[in-house]
Amino acid sequence: MKHGIFALFENLENDEKKSFKEAFKTIKFIEKLGFNEAWISEHHFNSFSLTSSPVALAAYALAKTKSLKIGVAGFILPAYDTLRLASDIANLEAISGGRLITGFAKGSFPIIDKVQGRDPNLNRKIMLEKLDELNLMFDELNITPKVSKPQFYMASVHDESLGFAARRGYPILASIRSSIDDVLSIKERYKKIAGFYPKMGLIRAINIGQNQAKSSLEANKAISFFFKAMTGAQNEDTFEMVKGSEYEKLRNEFFDPKLLQKFAITGDVKECKKQVLELVKVTKIDHILLKPAALSYKRHKEILKDYARKIMPYV
């Protein structure tokens, strides 16, 4: 069982320089606590989640850690030149001694497609084609530096994407809004194609507090803030491009705060431990990626410290 965090590089105080500093401090902190992984998101035109260059962020995180694996969840593949990305991945893998993990997604924000002049309805097709290109470069061509291909994860559970992953044996990353039933369904759909269950990671919001009431209240405030930031409620100019569109509706549904709150792990240590153990027992996931649900990096560290010392040893 692998324990990690899902790092959004949250700009919690509207201070980008401080946010980068605190996010990297948190990554170094969890390595000392015994966590296995830190996964970095990719978001663009977003002043809240400062992850517009996951390659640069992963490179710095790998340089500042010794044993922690660093993942990207996931590269928005339609936006990339595959030769450039394959070269970046190979270099990071070589420099880090094999500590890079790579996840891939089609992207859920049409702003990128508008900027690049791409039909968002083609993104899944493009993603899968580019994944085959990456496989070709690592498996058959002389991509340099020459390294063993890092593990590829599929950060999409659409039938077509899941089938693609199952036929190639890729592990799956399930989103923060996936229910236990969703996870079990994903595993069964994968097995029908592959003949075996996938290795699987699941992202979960978490808040460990003094009691259930205080923990839930703090988590709900953080999730509400997250929803407003990720859906453009701050009235940023870039979000004006999709207002009133089907994409705005889909984005709002994806970041639905009620779902995020429903599936969050909250309570005191005893209650959170119970929830984590039940989650792992029922789903048999291989990775749990924690997103602390709090509005300061100080609280993020407190939550992760409690998890590492009082829950992780029992999972």
C-alpha cells in the first residue's frame, strides 16, 4: 500500500511566491514522515492551482527529495508535443534515478482548446494517439537519455480510455469525486478486458480534527473555497470564455462541492482511521493520495503528520 499526496500548489493567500515555497516544503515534509509519493496536478489559466508546468515542478521536487516518488496526475496530453514530453520524461527519470511516475489525461478545461485552436471533442482520441506515440518512443525508438520507461497511469475512467489502459496493463488513477461503488465498477470493467484487476490509486480529501463536527466544518469551508476557485467564481477573464456553455456545466458538475464533501475523510484520528481502513478493505486500492481539506499549509502539515503517525502504520 502506497501513501501519497495530491499536490495542487494552492495559492491560498494570493501570494504565488509563498505558495510555491510552502508547497515544496510540504513535499519535503511528507518524505520525512514516510510517505511514498507526491502527485502534482496540471492546471492552466488558474490563479489558485499553480501547476501550469508540471515538468518544472516535478524536476524541482525530485531535486529536493531523496526517495520520494514524484508523479504527475496527469499530463494533459492533447496539449503536448510528444517528442518534447518524452524527452522531458526521460531526462527526469534519468536524473532522479527512476523516481518519476507519469499519469495522463485528456483535460477538462476547454480554455486550453480554445487557445490552441483544437476541437475539445477530439481530445480523447488525440490523447490515446499520443500515448501510443510515447510508447513507441520508449519501447522501440532510441529516446535519450536511455532509461526504463516509467510507469504510465491512466487518469481517466471513460470506457474508451479504460479499455485502452486495460489492453496495455496501465494502472488507473480515480478522481477525488469517485465513490466506492465507482471504484469497484472501474475495477470490474477493467478486468473484463484485461483479465485481471488494475493497480489503482484514489484521491481523497482529508481533514483530521478534534472531533467530527469541527473537522467537517473546516473541510467543508476548504472544499467550498476549492470549488469557487476551480470553477472560476473569482470572475477571472479567462473563465468568461466558457460562461453559459456546456463546458461550464460539466466543470461545475466535476467539482461539485457536495460530492467532494460526501467522499471526504473527516473526523478525529479514530474516525478517520476507521474510514481509511474501510475504504482500503472494500476497494483494495494500491495507492491513496491525500488532499488535505484546510485553508492553510500549516493545517495541511498537521493533518498529514497525524495521518502518518496515527493512521498510516495500520493501513
